[in-house]
Amino acid sequence: RGQDFIRGFTITDTSSSTVSSPSVLDEIAAHDITSRANYVYSFFAGLGFIAGCFLLYSFIQTYRAHRRLAWLDCLLWAFCCFQLLLLLLSFHIVTYRPHYLQTTALGCAALSFVINMASLCGLSVLVLMAYVLTLDPPSHALLRRPGVCAALVILTSVLISLLLAGIRGPRDDLQKESTCFMDPAKAGVSYAVAKLCLVLLIPYILQVGLLIGGCVRQWKSKGRFLSGSEEGPMFLTVTVVMFLCLLFYSVALVRGAQLQREGRLNLYEEAFLSVAEFVLFSGSSASLLLVLFMHRPCRESLQGVFRQLRDCCRSPGRTQLCLHKHDLHKSPFTQNAWKNLCNAQNVT
């Protein structure tokens, strides 16, 4: 009986010490931080996804109405498509965090490659927008062709993404299943610095150079630069938000790689890297929302949708009328009939 008592006491003491172990408590606290950040990001990602879908709908409606899009609208449409793609790719974070996706090393490298390529395509489109806003119309004839610009953006993004994939690795055990990190800290400081330079510094140095050149050019001609165009303030706001999100993530990645090299990357630092990933993808969501509210045609389209919903909900009798509005628009006397019906409903 004495041995059983001692054995039971030992087991109870060991289990209690395990529960109160600092490593377990730290893991719970780190997962709690990541989970809270995941909840916040999921909300903003949902808003960004809805905004992106509405932007695509608005651009399609504009193209169907005019059979063409302005050059800046084409670039803006491409930028929104890439940001929407980044939001879709970020769903693997929302699904698995605070844990991580389990896949092969090759599959994880492919996911990282696609994310880098989509991000670089969006940044390249911003550089083209800065070029068009500086030289409107573009001075080079080739850059006036959408096909040439699309090929240039995709080719540049693919080459840089391949370079980053080569630095990132892995170089062996490609079919081995393990935890997938989009940008692993164990890839080394060289990968983090290369991504900082290629994904952040070079695109924004080009943008700043183009904007400064545009300011000097307009100052000599005594004209207004950016403030004289509708897309100027929207472009500046979007590019600043994207820059801040990328800067935060890039600095966090370099810091995490340094801590990994020194062997000081603890659970809280890993949670901070997860939060930095959420901030990175939040830039895509914020940019889509900014385009929706700052781009005048898209904003007017959104106001028109809310106006129709308000008119439909104003009185129950008009609900059925609004449901058949799309069918009425197919007839040759659509507009007059719609006005007469609405006026008659207002009178009654």
C-alpha cells in the first residue's frame, strides 16, 4: 500500500507539473495570440473578398456598356484581380492557424511561389500605374499595348519568384511531408533580405522615381500632378497602404530569420511571424476596399446598388417590381416604362 501511495503521488505530481510547465503555458498563450489575429483577419478578408467581387462586377458592367476600358481602368482591373487572388491564397492561413498546413516540401514551395508571383504582379501593375500617371499617355508605343504590358508583368514576376524559390529551397526530400511555412525563418537571412529587396525596395524605388520625375515634369510646365486626376489620390493611398503592410512583414521576416540563426526563435516570436503574415494579406483586403470607395465609377456603382435596395425596401408593393427590373430592361421601351412605373408607384 505504501508503494502504491508513493506511485500515485508521483504520477499526480508529474502530471500537475506537466500541466503547469512553462513551455505548455507559453504554447497556449502563443496560440491564443495567433487565433485572435486570425479572427480579426477573417473579418477583414471577408470584407475584402466581397469588395473584390463587386469591383470585378463593376468593371465588367463598365466594359459591357462602353465596349472598352480606359488604360488606367485596365491596370486597376488587373491589380484588383491579383489582390483577390492573394486573398484566396491566404485562406490556407485562415483554415489552419494557429497550426500550419501539412503538405510535401514541393507543394509548400509551389504555394510560396504562387503567392510571391501574385504579389509581384500586383506591385508591377502599381509601377505601371505610376508610369501612366507620370506620362499620360505613355511615351513608349509598346507600353500602350495591354498584351505587351501583361507579358512584361508576368515574365518579370515569374523570374523573380523563381529566384526567390531557388534561395528558399528545399533542395532535397521534396516528397517528404512536413509543416508548411510560406516564408520559413529557417530559409536563412539571405532569403529574407532577398525578398525585402526584390519584393519591397525595388518596386517602390521605381514608383518613387517615377513620381518624382512626374512632379518635376509638371512643375516645369506649371501643371498639377496627381491632384489633377481622379485616380491620383486613390493610387497614392493604395500604394502607401501596400508599402506599410509589406514593410512590416519584411522586417518581421528578417528579424525572425536572425533569431532562428541565433537559436532564439521561441513560440512568441513564431506567433509574431503569424501576425505579420496576417498584416501582409490585410494589405490586399484594404487595397480592394480603398479602390471600391475611392474610385468614382465603382463608388457610384455601389451607391446605385444601395439606392435600388432602398427603393425596393421602401414599400412592399415595389419589391416585386424591382425583381422584374432586369427583365424590363430587355424590351425596347425599357427606360420609359421603368420611369412610368416608378412614378405611378410613388403617386399611389
